[in-house]
Amino acid sequence: MPRWFVTGAGGQLATALERVLEGEVFMAREAALDIRDADAVRAAVRAFTPDVVVHTAAYTDVDGAEADEATAVAVNVEGTRNVVQAVRGTHTHVVFFSTDYVFDGTKSKPYVETDATAPLNVYGRTKLAAEELVLGWPHAMVIRTAWLFSETGHNFVKTILAAAREKARAGEPLYVVDDQVGSPTCAAHLADAVDEALRLGVSPGLYHLAGSGYCSWFELAREVVAIAGIPVALEPVTTAQLGRPARRPPFSALVSERPVPRLPHWADGVAEVVDRLTALG
């Protein structure tokens, strides 16, 4: 059975992967392993001798990265460099997760792996730099995904569910951005697809794995509210009205032109997660 070393334990994706990976799995939490510490990363990886390192740990605060670029670089770029260097001299495979924010959003149809990258913000630039580091390793798989959500951690679906309930109680509308379009991705569906891809033995390289279809944040919120049955009025707003520090691509939906498993439609994932969250109260 394979041995898996997973960074970013406790995060949405790591939690979903832990449920599906078969074999011996070592979940490395940030509190126990700071990926910015090259010596610590190398010691931990070499002590476990994994067959596969699944690197999910990342600095994901898109707006925060604009004010603290040094930390974003230290975690996303240097931390990833440390992971790659830790497996040098071995045949260990590395699976790394990147983002739709490596694109500028000027395309009118979903981005594929061969499309040119042009990140608009610090977060996107750091993830693109990390991609290049990982793809320099011959046994590497880089997976770009987008708009991740689950019943754990911090994500848009959970945030909207809580905000919609609060606004409904107050009798107030909920304002949601309607001019950013992407591919919402259920963490459980992504974990299943990654597991299937690895079992099928897909070739090293770059892949897009995200929920099928695409929508705006407003449309995603509308789906969440409808499934949960929350009587709240949703009102669209523009990105400019929010005045967020980081620029976002207006259209960053993803699709793969490579032979990889296809994820279910994003709305199917929303239904599953909202049902589970509703059951949890």
C-alpha cells in the first residue's frame, strides 16, 4: 500500500483527501510542521519515506497577500521549494494544488492547461511561481482548481449560508458580487477525482480539476439559499463596489483538455454540502 505525506492537514482539501486515500497517511499540520522551515520539512519527509507527497498547505488570503507579500511568498513559493527539495534523490511523487487566479480573466470561455497565464494579484503570482518549481520535478502533478468549498474550514458556501440566515432574521437583503465567474469545486469531489487520477497513473504534468460548469458568486449564493430554503433577498453588486485590495479575474472558469477524471457539476456539490451543513445545524 502507498505511503502518503499530506501537508496542510486540517484544511478543506487535506480533510477530504484523508477520507479517500488508501494506505498509510501522514497528515502534517501547520502547528507541527512549518513548511517555511526547510530543515524541518526535509527531516519530516525523509523520516516518513512517502511514496507521494500531497502538498495542500498554502497562504490563501487573497486580499491579505496584497498587504503581506513577504508571507505569501515565504509560504507559497519558498515553502513549496522546500517540499520539492525534500524529495530530491528519491522517486517520490509530488502532487501540488494551484489556482484559477493564475489567469487574468479576459477569456470568454473556460481556461485550459495550455492557455497563457497572467495573474492579477500577489496570491496568483506566488502560486504560479510555485507551479514552476513543482513542474521542475520529473515526478510531479500540478492541479489547478477553483472556488473550493466543503462543510469544513472557511469558504464561500459556509459564509453565505450563515450570512443569509442572519439577514433573513433581520429582514435585510444580502449583497453578492455578480461580475466574477468561476468553477465552484466541492472538496470531496476534487479528492475523489485526484484519487482516481493517481490510481489510473496519469502522466506527470499540469491539470485542471474543478467542478463542471461555471457561475458567478451571485449565482452560487442563489443556489445555496435556494437549497437551504432561506427567505432572504439577494442583491447583485459589482467587484468595484466592494473595493477589495486584490484584483480578481472576471472570468476564470477551468476545464481540462487532458485525459483526467471529470468532476460532477458544481451545483451537485453545493447540494451535498448544504444538506450536510443544514443537518449539522
